[in-house]
Amino acid sequence: MTLPFHPLDQQLFTRAQALLDDEWITHDADLAPVLPTVLARNVGQDWHKAGTFRHHLVGVARSLTLWQQPRAVRLLGLLHSVYGNAFVDLVKFDPASERARLRDLVGKSAEHLVYLFCTQSRTQFVQRVLGGGLEADGSLALDKDGQRHLLTPFEVAAFVIVSMADPIEQWFSWQDDIYSRFPNVQHRPQTVHWAASLWPGPMRPTGRMLHQIAGLGQALQHPGLKGLLPVPPVFADCTKHLSVAAEAATTSLYWSVIQQDQPLVDLDVATVVLEQAVRHNPWVGEPQMVLAQLYLSAGRRDDAKHAAQSALQCFSAWGNAWDKRVQWDAWVAWTRILLQSASEGGWPERLDKLNNAALRGG
């Protein structure tokens, strides 16, 4: 059966390449002027899920940059939690006294988006978007402190896109447990669920969040939101659904190979397990990348090339990793080595020579 591999969009990959250098943001005309003020608030020292708060803010901004969002939306990504919110107790700017300072720094429209995103209920926002609560014109009503607030269609589109970039940067199995069934989180006692509380846990990729991100993306097809902002290049430009069952199956199948819960002498079983994972969910790169390496080890260079190209396409589309054990740029780098070996030959026969693997020609 043919696997749902993707061709590599060279233009998208070129955009992704420009973001592989950690210093990309210091050269960004829209974001660089804001960065020193943000860094001065010690965001590089604050814990945040799979890294530090700096890693998170820059990672969200990276996806939004890759997705060609306008300045105000990219600034929202960089600053989306600086006034604090219900999900994090970090407050880097006091909304009661520092709004004017942030407004002077980023402009009125961007600060307005940041303030709304931080102060409105994001749980309620996600629930209502996924529940089909958009008005005919694309606006969305939220309730706060007994008051009704109507988000404009542009605000809805911006918040949907940032709400896609935000979890893909941070979410992994630890949050699947502590925020189980998000956005409908049940309050569970921490002491009873002590095993789930241990950070970072096994760092398995999420088995719950991607279908929600896909659902948010599909909301951008609403007639009132279409054309307001560039559509993220994930899930076939936000046109495809990912079921709860398909996501869960993909994570379980992939992780069974990573944890070596398959026969280890021959690679045939691990290969078909990963192929099935890709069939369930062809929208993340890591299963396809590991599959490409298995194909190379089996001497199946043509198959390895298709799998590596598809993995690279997925990594280029997201700008963040699904499997958080290593960072996005490392996944991209190893995938490029696999693609190079599939295209030109030279995959090592000796195990120790994998340590010598290097990209040739940049």
C-alpha cells in the first residue's frame, strides 16, 4: 500500500532554513527591536514546559514567521503570555501599569492583541471555536466576569493561528496527563496522581493535542475568516481532519519503536509499525524520519529518499518538533543527512561510523 508521503516544497524549506540559526530573531526587522526588552525580564531563566520561557516565546514566533503572518500577529506570538494568563503564573509586564510601555514598544494594534489574548479565557475560546460557535461573519462571543465580549473576525483568526503555534511548541506527554482532556480539564489531586506530576516524564509525543490543532486550523476555512491571514501550511493548508483515534494510534505505534518494544534483530517489524503510524498521521515528520533511517539500513534508498523528503516537508511546515526529546533544528539536521545518504549513497555499514555522519555542502 502506498504511503501518504509529501513532496518537498523547496520554497517552504528555504524559509525554514533561514530560521535554523538561533540568532534569526536578532535579524528580524519586526521582532528584533522588541527582543532586548523581553529578555531583560529574565525570560531565559523561567521554566516553561519543554524548555525555558524564552525558548517558548521564540519558538512560537518562529512558527508564525514560517507561516508568513503579519507583524502584529508575530508580535502577539512573541508576547502572547507576557501579561500572564490562566495557564501560567508568569507576569512579565503588569497589565495594570505597563500597557502604555508595551504599546510604545510594539504599537497600538499589536499591544491590543496581546492584552486581549492574555486576559480573555483561552479555554473558552478554544471550546467555542471547536464547538462551532463562530458567528456568520467570523466573530466570536466570549464571557468574562458577567460581561459579553465580541472578538472581531481578525482577532479570531489571529488567536486561532497563535493557538495552533503555542501548543505545537510546548505540548508533550507530561501535559497530556496534567491537562488531561484539555480544554475540558478535570481537577485531580496532585498527590494521588504523583506519577503523572513528575516532570518531564517519559517525554513521549502528545497523543491528544494534534487533532485539536487540526480542528482549530479547519476553523480558518469559515467564510468569515477566509483570507484574513495566511493559512498555516499544516494539515494540507488546514483542510484536513485528524481523528482522535488516528492521533492516539500514531503516537503509540511510533513510541513502541522508539522504546524498542519491537523485535530488535531484524528491522522488518519496526518498519511496518512505523509505516502504519505514518498512514494514521502523515502530518508530523518524526515517524517518517525514523522510517527513512530504517529504509536506509535495509538498502531501500528510493523509499528512504521519499520518506526523508516528506519528513523534511513536515518539519518545514511546523517550525517546531512534535517529539520534544530534541529541538526542531536537530530533527531537521538529521533528516537532511538521511536525505543526503538516500540521494547520494554513503550510509555507513558500521554502527560506530554513524558518529561521523555530516552534511556535505551546507
